[in-house]
Amino acid sequence: MDDRALSELHAAAFEGALEVQPWAERLGRWALTWVGAFSNDQLIGFVQVCWDGGAHAFVLDTAVHPSFGRQGIGQQLVAAAASEAREAGCEWLHVDFEPHLSAFYLDACGFRPTDAGLLKLR
């Protein structure tokens, strides 16, 4: 994974400042899998799945470049990531999301709502 390309996508998708992150190192160390979407060799979508080494996997960093939004790319990325987690033997795929993404994760991707907790550490 190209650190700069993924950092640029992340900044565009989440409307943040560009700060190049060590994505390749992170993905190599923590990800069960990751899936990218490309258009003319440009990274336009991304999702990663981290896991506990057993039954539980976690969707992180789902991102689609705003120029390619609302075309089903995010849904396809999550479906591919779910398939790979299933093939790896995972039983559960978790995702945390902000309320404005409920229709995407619950309706388009098929997740169901659950109670969860979050503790901010910094």
C-alpha cells in the first residue's frame, strides 16, 4: 500500500488535512485484510479489517473519494472485506460509525444495530 496515496484518500474522504501516515506498516502489522478500489490506477476507495485472531473482526477506515461517492463503491468494499473475514474464519464483523452513516452501514451493508460502549483515552 502506498502511504501517500492512502493518506491523500483519507484526507479527501474525511475532509481533513493531508498528513502522510505509515499505512503500509500499520496494515502489515494489524490488518487481517484490506480492500482498495481503483480508477485509472488512482486509489479511490479503501477499507481495512482488523481482528482479534479469532472470531471477531472490525471494519476500520472505510473511505471513498468524494468525486466517486454515491456509486456503491463503499458498499462493494465492505462486502469484499466481509467476505475475506468470513473466509479467514471470523464469526462476527463489528463496525463503529457516526449517526449520519447509519443508512450506509445498516441499510446498504446489512449490519444490525447493537449496544456498545466507547471510552476516549486521549
